[in-house]
Amino acid sequence: MRHHHFHTKSKRNYNALTNANKQKQRRRLRNDMAIASSSSSCCYQSSLFPKHPLLSRNYPNPPSRLRFSPTVRATSAVALQPESSTKKSQSLEGSEVFACPVCYQPLIRKGPAGLNLRAIYRSGFKCEKCEKTYSSKDNYLDLTVIAGLKDYVEVKPARTELFRSPLVSFLYERGWRQNFNRSGFPGPDKEFKMAQEYFKSSEGGLLVDVSCGSGLFSRKFAKARTYSGVVALDFSENMLRQCYDFIKQDDSILTSNLALVRADVSRLPFSSGSVDAVHAGAALHCWPSPSNAVAEISRTLRSGGVFVGTTFLRYTSSTPLIQRALRERILQGYSYLTEEEIKDLCTSCGLTNYSSKVQQSFIMFTAQKP
Ligand SMILES: C[S@@+](CC[C@H](N)C(=O)[O-])C[C@H]1O[C@@H](n2cnc3c(N)ncnc32)[C@H](O)[C@@H]1O
């Protein structure tokens, strides 16, 4: 049985451990602050000290190459830039990364720390507020609101349900995705490079590949080791299974800081302001509500965090009028947007610095959390 029950005894031990860890963390934090204040001499202000929203918890250290030292960051934040543009999500190895999809309270983890498949598979998660538990099914962690429900069944719109099919999930990287090139998509390698350019300021932080499908880009992000953690997230169970099948063929990805999570883009299981970068490849047109999704992405991004998405445009400025009218009719009920609509949406969700690249029906757009 791999289910994790929070029995009273283990809960008592767990609480004791958590309290001890909290004290240790507070002591370490006090030391760090003392060093930071002395190294930044007169101009240290507590409001400039980089505060992770969940800093009070105990988190083991990320790999040294990607580790952010609070001491060094505190000093440089004071000396160089305002807090918002330097603060990166620095706690990637514990329960803090994931939050309850119901109340957004950080989940408590019982099991090994780490944002990798093995650690997450062997862990149980619990929201102390909602008293709900979450664990890995197959090889992904199910963080949907409907996780574990027995009687309630929810059917999403066809454009979401289509990708839950085992056949579509299997075919996706075996011909389906390649077809996108005919509409102007440059292809995964080029799209990855373009996205990486936009994500420059998020390097070393936590990247969430929303609607990752079979993990075409999540695998590239993880393999590049540009981020301290990558979360491959999708609503489709079969896409995530397919993603795992691809991952296990490459040891360097299998052992990287990559997590597989089932979640709805309209209910992302992360605390507000805890994510450094969100990628959503060829996804916006599949979402049941693009406005809820973009609002949710904006909520989870930290200040300075970057959102990069690609999708099919309904039409572009060069599409002949007659063709536009036809497309308006045919594509009714789908979320194929125009470029103006995408920009409008990002702006209305509080994102700034919008820019985009268009090629036929393909658009790659980016926007930033101020
Ligand atoms: C066309 S695939 C894109 C896959 C990959 N990102 C790419 O660039 O090729 C769209 C993905 O959106 C996912 N999706 C649809 N509705 C979703 C939702 N409500 N929440 C999260 N993912 C969703 C589907 O399961 C599917 O895997």
C-alpha cells in the first residue's frame, strides 16, 4: 500500500519533527540575516531581504550548482536591484512547491524531499486546512480538485477530453505535433530556443510547463538544467503516462529535478507568487477558459516572473476578409484567439511587457508579472 495515512502517532512525530525543523530554519534565517546585514553594512533594510512566501518551512538544499544563497542574494538585492526583480523561487525540494488546489495553502509532505519523480512518487501530500490528501497515481502526482473522488465525474469540453484519450496521447509525438508545422509552427527545437530566450531572467528558478502533453518541452527544459526545477503539468492522465514513458528512456532526465503533475490550468496547485516561469506550448486553444487560465498563471507568477505561450491564431492581419468570416463561423466554440485578444487577455490579468512573434497561424507570445 503506497497510500499515506496521517495516523495520530505518526502525525505527532511528524509535528515534532516539523517544529524542530522550523526552529532550526528560524535559527539559520537569523544567522543569515545577521550576516546579510553586516555585509550590506548601513543600507540593509529588512523589507529588502529576499523573502520566499514559504520561508518559514524547512527545506533541504537544492543541488549546489543551482542553489541560491539567501546571504548572497540579500546583499546583492540591497546593492543592485529592487527585491521584486531579483527574487527567485528558491525552495524547490520540499512540500512548499505544491499547494492545495482547493485553498492554495502549501501542502505538507510526508516522504523524501526533492522535486524529482522518485521522491514525489514515494511521498504523500496533505492540505492541513482542507484535510485532503494527495498522492501519486502511476507516475504522476494527482493535484486536481477531483483527485480521489469516487462518485463525482466531470466531463470537460471536447478540446480537453480529446487529449485524455490513450490513442491521441500515443500519437501526439508520433506525427500529430509534426502537423503543426503546416500552420507555421517552427518545430520543437526552434520553439524551445525561442522560449529559452524569453525565459533568460527566470533561469535558476522554478519553471512550470503547463499543458505539457507528453512532455515534449518539459523534457527539453529539464535536460537543459537551466532551472532549479521543472514541473510538467497536464490534465490528461494518458499524456502524463506517455510523458513518463519518454522520460524513463533518458537517465539524465529521469534523475533531474522534474515532477509530473496532473492539474487543471484553471486551478494551479501553487501558492501565489511562487513560480518563476510558466510555459504553455500549443495549449491556449485547448483550455476550457483561457481567461481563467491566464488569470491563474498570473496569480502563481512571482514578481518579474515570465509567461511564454504558443497557440494557433484564429486569423492574422493578412488573412483575407472572406476567409476571416469563414473561420469565425467554423471555429465558433473553440478558443482560437486573435493576437489582439491574447494581448488584451494578458494585460487584463495584470501582465505587462507583452510581445509576440507571428508566423502564419503560429504565435509565440510572452508577458511578465510586474
Ligand atoms: C496540443 S497539446 C500541447 C502539448 C505540448 N505543450 C506541445 O507544445 O505540444 C494541449 C494540451 O493541453 C492539455 N489541456 C487541455 N485542457 C487542459 C486543462 N484544463 N488543464 C491543463 N491542461 C489541459 C491537453 O491535455 C493537452 O495535453
